[in-house]
Amino acid sequence: MDSNYSAIPKNSHLELQSRYDSENPAVPPKSHVKLSSFDEESFLDSKHLNGQDGGDDFDDNLDFDIASYPLIVEGSKQGSGISGAVFNLTTSIIGAGIMALPATMKVLGLVWGSILIILMGILSEISVELLVRFSVSCKASSYGEVVQCALGRPARILSEICIIVNNAGVLVVYLIIMGDVMSGSLHHMGVFDQWLGHGVWDHRMLLIFATVVVFLAPLCALDKIDSLSLTSAASVALAVVFVVVACGIAFIKLVEGKIESPRMTPDFGSKKAILDLLVVIPIMTNAYVCHFNVQPIYNELEGPSPQKMNRVGRITTVLCVVIYSLTAIAGYLLFGKDTESDILTNFDKDLGIRFSSVLNYIVRVGYIFHLLLVFPVVHFSLRQTVDALVFEGSPPLTESRKRCFILTLVLLGLIYLGSTVIPNIWTAFKFTGATTAVSLGFIFPSLIALKLGRKGDGLSLVEKTLSWLMLIMAIAVSIVGIIGNVYSLRSKSE
């Protein structure tokens, strides 16, 4: 058959790249897509198996299912299921923030603390569902892309800076906790100190450096978040072990009458108590921030759809609310007014029950391994965001192992340096919670919904009301948190 087209070698690859519409800058450019080579022999064999002739009339009888043949996006393998996505999203949420919740319960009291844990979980899930809905409608594959689609390029850059600051701050906190538990702090002994005594092996900076090189670097070098599903499942299991042990100890001490009467409501009796109250509310909003990982998890979901992702989000929210509530209540009941900002440091003394030292080691060492497995999930979105901001328009990191490796090394080095400068997790959480976490979790999703909801599939009255409510609440929390942090720092300096 005559044709004006020349043949393509059967072992060649075809690369497609969508054009960037300069007249519509709100639509972000898409990444490269590489199509795998076409195997002519296997195709013709399949035609013969179906009783069809692969001769000259092949072109005239081109009737086959193209999905059955290898003209597919390279690397598009079976995605993660519901359980894998739930574990990855839960791991994005439950990290070091859970360790600060008993301290917030000490300030807020059991009643208001429990109410806020549940309320923030519900509002966070609503904002995630709005984010997924409008990400799909504008075909965005990252948090920054949906922000650009709704609010323009400057807003995208701002959102990516927020992700970088928030995630880097969280990862610094993880290393601080590991250092506190392994080598000890000013008022608490470390695990290595208790096991081996004081020596070079419990030097804080050396221990953190060895942890980064031996454990974290290999996991952080992985280039797909789906590859971390098993480690995420293990990290959630370790968090559950921590909750079970803490609740068990609290129950035993409660039965034996060794628990002090807890505070039920906030204390407004002093200036310090009011400042603490202003500071802990942003920390509570920081507890559920996982929005930076929603798109990567959605992209690697098997048969992705908003309905399936919403199911993932709701299961995750219920799981996190239960774990957070039990941890905050049990931790506060156990240590009362002596509850530290990092409750793990409380588990270095006699708990007043049998096998106290064994339970202390289980809690502290188990949670160290939990953070080791959480770290790569948060680092993944940090690396992706830095790459999108610095190397915009470049092929994905999965196609450039060298760039991926260099970015990983640089980020791990900077995070390690940060962990040697910031004094404790309370300092890091109260600032990121009042600024970047509130913006990523509530301000940007609300603005996206309100802007994109004006066209196409608009918002219902309830959705619009909730969007405005979250926006106003987030701005108020941010302002109050920043003021509280500034006054707190001034009070300490005086």
C-alpha cells in the first residue's frame, strides 16, 4: 500500500512533550512522556493467534485493542491500592507532631484538647477533598500546579516555598527527637547513656550523622513514593505500639490511683498560661498537614479517582484522630504538669509500675524506628518541590537519577545542619504551625476552592461556607500564633 509516511525502526522510542500555552500561563506545563518501543513480532503473533492474516491487507483491517499492546507510558505499572495509599498518607500525618500533643493537652485541658483534635481532623479532611477535586478538574499533578491554575504563578512559588520550609522544619524536628532520645538532653538521659554509659558513642551530632548516612540516605534515595508503602505500614504499626503501651501504662496507674487530677479546661489565670494557649493552637493545626503528599499519592493510586482518594482520606482521618486522641490523653494523664514538649523525653524515669525500664525502652526505641520510616515520605515531597522550583521544565526526577541523588544529598546535609542549631521541637513546631502549616493545610485549599468553584462544577452553599470558615479560621490562627510566639520570645529574653 502506498504511503507518504516513512517507517519507524521497531526498537525506537517516541517522546511526547505538550506545548506550554503562552497565552494561558495559568495552565502549568506538563512533564515529558516517553513511550516504549513497539514489538512488531509479538503483535503479528497475536494476530495469527486470533486467526487473522498479517499480510498486505493488514492496514485495511486495523481492528485491535490498543490497550493490549505496548504503546504505553513507560514505567506505568500497577499502582498502589487503598491500603498502601492509606499507610503513606497516615505516615505523612503521624510523625513528630504526635509527640507534642500531650503538651498541648496540658495547656488546653482534656475537654477542649479532645474537641480540637477531632475538629481539626474533620476540617483537614474537608480541605483535602476540595484539593483533590480541583486538582483533578484542572489536571494538576502537584500541589504547586493546582495553586498556579487557581491563583497564578506567584502563588505557586509561594506555596512551594511553604512546602519547603514546612517539610524541612518537620525533618529537622525528627532528627532533634532522635538526638534527644539516643544521646539525651539537658534534663534527660539518652538510651545509649543508660545502656553503655557516657562516651563517644553517645555524642549527639555523631549519632545523628550516623543515622542519616546509614538509615535515612538509602530510603530517601528512592524515587517513587509507592516504593515506601511497606515502610509506611511498618511506621504506622510502630505508632500503634506506642499508643497501646502508653494507654496500658495510664490505665494501670489510673486503676491504682496514681494519676493526678487532670485539667479539663484551659487556664486563664496568668499571662504565661494565655501565651501558651496562643502558641499551642497553631501546633494543633500542624498535626494534620499532609496536603503536600496528596497529589503524589493520588498519581500512584491504582485506578485513581476523586472518590477513591476521598475514601483514602477518610480512613486516614479516622485512624489519625483515634491515635492522636489516645496519645494526647494517655500522655497527659501519665505525666500531668511535668509533661514535656517532646513526651518521649519523659520516658526515661521510673513509671511506678512493674517492668518500667523495659516499657520505657520499648516506647523510645520503637518511636525512633517509627521516625526513621516516616522521614523518607516527608522528604519525598520536599525533594519533588525543590526540584520543581529550581529545575522547572526539566524531565521528572525518575528520568534523572543523577539529579535525584545530588538533590537528596544536599537536602539531607542541610537538614542535618538545621538539627544542630534549633534547640527543641517546641521551637520549630510553634513557628511552622503558625505560618507554613496553616497556609498549606487551610489557606491555599480554601482559596483554590473559592476561585475555581466559580466556574464549571461550582461549590454548594455548604462547601462555600466551609471554605470561607476555614480561610478566616486559618488567618486568625496564624496571626494569633505569630503574636503569641513573638511575646513568648520577648518574655524569655526579659
